[in-house]
Amino acid sequence: MLALGASCSNWAHHTRIGCIILELGTSYSDFGDQIRNGCIILELDSSYSNWVHHTRTELIILELGASYSNLAHHTRTGRIILELDSSYSDMGASYSNWVHHTRT
């Protein structure tokens, strides 16, 4: 687990795959096999400018409790991945609704 202020060399050294884990409450081993390069996990209140500056990537994983409007506002992207242990049914919305709102 790394703070947002950690340098690129620090997190790359620890993760080996260019994946950043930030304040998610899960261990690297819980998802290491499922996630590849260019992946980032951030709390919703992390600013867009902060994560894009530190990560140079547009792929974000955010906590499931956030609404789509909050995700879109904070991420400025339609490329959203939900928390790893969640499913579409956990959102209380249909798959078609999710696709409609996220365009992905």
C-alpha cells in the first residue's frame, strides 16, 4: 500500500507490474493475478490531477459505493473498473444500465 505522494520508482519497485494500490483496504495478493500494467486503485476523493500526475495512466479502479456522477466528475473518463469483489448485481442496477451510463 502506498501513499499518493510516493514516487514512481518507489511504487514500481514494490509492485513489479506498475500497479498502484491506494487506501483500498485490500492486499496486493488479493488481486495481483487479475490486474495488469497501467492499473490504479484510488479512493474517490483523490483528485484527478493528483493521480494523473503520479501515474500517467487513464485506467482507474474506484470503490463501488460511489455514484456514476461522482466517478465521472472525479475521473473525467468513461473507463471505470469496479472493486474486484463486486459484481454488476451489487450495484442494484442492470448490466444494460451500467453500460449505458459508462459507455464501456
